Amino acid sequence: MACSQLSAQMRGYGLTTAEILYHLPDHPGLLQTFLWQTWDLAPRFPELRRFLDFWSKELDGSLHSVRFAHKGVIGPARWRHVDVSMLLN
């Protein structure tokens, strides 16, 4: 799994965290928070959009608001292969 995450990061994916506020189905005047996190591709965020579409179509709690943050952990400009061996006593 770690190899596939590194591979995704090398293709430009970053960690996306979304804070979703939604109305409770039984008590629409109350809001509930849901945190969701995945690897996603900025600036279009296809995974986040797919999840929000699923939420709107399949779940009862209507969306109030969504706040998200995205952090590209590693990119091609930051990655370099170092071929070195050291001997420590």
C-alpha cells in the first residue's frame, strides 16, 4: 500500500481533508460534522466531487457546507534518488 501512495504522490495527488456540515434527517435544525480524508488531485478534486455526489443522491442528511484543505505532500520537484552508502562504527 505504501508504494501505491508514493506512486500517487508522484503523479500529483495530495492529501485532502473535508469537513462536511450536514442537517440531521430527524432534526433538520441541528447540524452534524463529518470529517473525510483521501488522496485527491487538485484543482479539480475528482474523489471529493464523487463523494459529495454520492452523499447528495444516497444519504438523507442534506449538505449545509463543505470546507476542505489540500496538501501536496511530495511532488516530482521534491523527489530525488540518492545513491549513497555509509559505514557507521
